[in-house]
Amino acid sequence: MDLRNLKNISLLIAYVLAVYIVFPNNAYGMHIMEGFLPFNWAAFWWIAMLPFVIAGVHSIKKTVTLHPSLKMLLGMAGAFAFVLSAMKIPSVTGSCSHPTGVGLGTILFGPTAMTVLGMIVLIFQALLLAHGGITTLGANTFSMGIVGPLVSYGIYKGCQKLGAPLWLSVFLSATLGDLMTYITTSFQLGLAFPAASGGVMASALKFMGIFAFTQLPLAISEGILTVLVINILSAYSQKELGFLGVFTGKELPTRKQGVKA
């Protein structure tokens, strides 16, 4: 990634961070806060998260071993997710919503790599911003770092196979991945706190309704922003994107091919 490209991406991230600073913080974010989940559900989501984290570590290790120059791009994807998911926009009933930023990293590095980046982002937010928590890290990672990226990846690859324009593939990938993250969080809360009348589904729909007013426009905004970032990368980082097969749909080369490259 050249310096001009890095500067442009940094300006975008700085702009988003400035917007975040303007909005007031709220204790009830879409990240499930520390201690909110019962112990059994907190433990369940931790266990469910671990296989994806292990796969993600392997994926990232393979990528940076074959192409060390991609480390900067990997860090940028993590920073993008950190800044966007730290934005807490006030919603109804004292809650708030936020973008996720996982679509970009998923398109570039795949869903399991984004699981690891998402988990790291959530740890820093829990420790530095009191946004989320350590006991709820498994649940938050599962929604933002597993389900969201898997949906983003499936949408992106599906659109590419159908011959959709790159901008549309990226937009739908980032937007729908964001929405599925919030839907997953709503179901997690519904499972932990089923309604007395209607059970899990009624409770999940209630949580969805709370976030929906702000989450839909946020998801669309995230889709547009991700398209802008991909456009910048496609103009100034074609070599790195070629390594990742973002436009060709090809997988990373084998170790032997990577050495020759």
C-alpha cells in the first residue's frame, strides 16, 4: 500500500472518528455490555466463538507469511472496524446503534480473518471505551465477528458470481453484514431473556424494533463508506488486491507460488 493510499484511508477514518466524538456516549450499546448475559449464555457464546478464532488465526498467519506487505492493509481493516463500531448513535428507549465495519475486512481477507480482527477490536473497546465487555466478548464476537462477516462474504461472492458491478457487491455485502449483526444480537438477547408471552421470538423482535430506527440508515451509510474505501484501494493498491484475489475471485496462492511471487 503506497503512502498516498494510506493518507486517503487515514483521512476517511479520521473523519468517522470525528463524527463519533461529536455524538454522546450511551451505556446501552448494541454491543452487549459487561455482566448483562447470564453465566450459561456468556459461556456458551465463548465456546461457540473459539473454533472460528482458531481458523482465523490460521488464515491470517497464512496471508502474512505469503505476503508480509499485506500487514499494513490488515491493520487498516482492523482500524476501520474499530472506529466504525465505536460510533454509538442514540436510538429509542435509551439504547443506541452503531456500524460494524466488518464488511471491508471480510471482502479483503475473508470471514475467519475478520473474526480475529473483530475480537481484537471488541477487546480494546471493552477495556478502553467500556463498550461491550469481557464476559460478553464471546456473544459480541459471534454476532459482529462471525455471523456478520459470513453474511458479508456470502453476499459479496454471490454478487460477483452473478456478474454484479463491484460497487454493488461491496455495498450489499457491507450493508447486509451490518444488519445481520444486529439481528443476531437481538436473537442472543432473546435467547437469554425470553418474553413471558411469546418466548424467544417475541423478545428478539422487541430488541430488533429498538435498534431498527437507527440501524437501517447506519447500515446503508456503512455500505456507502465501504464502497468509497474499496474505490481508493482499487486505485492505489492494485498489487495488494491482486494478492488477495479481491477482483479475480481466486484464492491466495500456495506457499510455493507465494515465494515465487
